[in-house]
Amino acid sequence: MEQKFEKNERWNCLTEEYQAMLYRIAFSNLRNRADAEDAVQETFLRYIRAEKSIADREHEKAWLIRTILHICTDMLKSSWHRKTVALDESVTAGAEGIWRPYQVKDDETLEAVLQLPIHYRNPIYLFYYEDYSIQEIAGALNEKEGTIKTRLRRGREEVKKILTERRP
């Protein structure tokens, strides 16, 4: 009985520690509150089902990030997601009025980041909004550091283009 109590306490600590971060990552990929919540829930379920011993907190965090990114990719590729249409086609118009726990009001840069292709969006988001190092991002995304540096550079260039196109 005591072992079960320790597991429950461990899961509660895990969700408290990583829930907000995972939600922000999922929302930046899926751009939908309900889908982001589903992705976070699925990530924790996979972690519980896996029941593997993870070496330390950094590996645990990287595993969770990698898992949620895979879940988001799977959700975006799903037939249901491809065949549905949002009520409003505009990403920025659809995001107005929705409170995001990580967003500063009128954050044009974040809106530009959310418009990037996913292979640029994830490294940019993790680097600038979650304060991960290039090495940590490479580990979480299972990519080489050089690839992450290139994607950061190209992503910054794309964000700059988007922002300059908006301004008169």
C-alpha cells in the first residue's frame, strides 16, 4: 500500500512540475487549447505506462518534451485534424482573446513564431520562450547541435521577414 502511495505522490509532483511547460509546447504546435490539453494528458499517460527508470531530472524532462512533440506531430498528421477546418482560418485572429499562460499582451513576435513551420518553430520556441540551451534542445528533439543552430538561424530570418511584412 505504501508503494502505491509513493507512486501517486510521484505522479502528482511530476504533473505539477511539468504540466505548464508541456501545455505551452503543445499549444505552440497545435494552436488549439483542447488539443494541447489532450496532448499533455496523453504524454503523462505514456509516461505512467512506460514505467521505466529514467536516470535523472534532465533525462526525464527531455523524454517528456520529445514525447509531447511526437504526440503533437501525430495529431497534426491525423486524418481528423487534416479534414477539419477552424472556425476562423486566420491564426492571429483565432488567437485573439485567448489567454495563454506564457504570452505578453500584443506579442507580435510570438504570433510570428507560431506561423513558422514546425521544424523552425520548436527550436525557436524552446530556445527563446523556455530558455533551453542548444545542447538541451538537440537532446530533446533528437537532432545534432549543428542542425538546431541552423534551424534557429533560419527561423530567426523567417520571423524577421514576417514582422517586416506586417509593418508599413
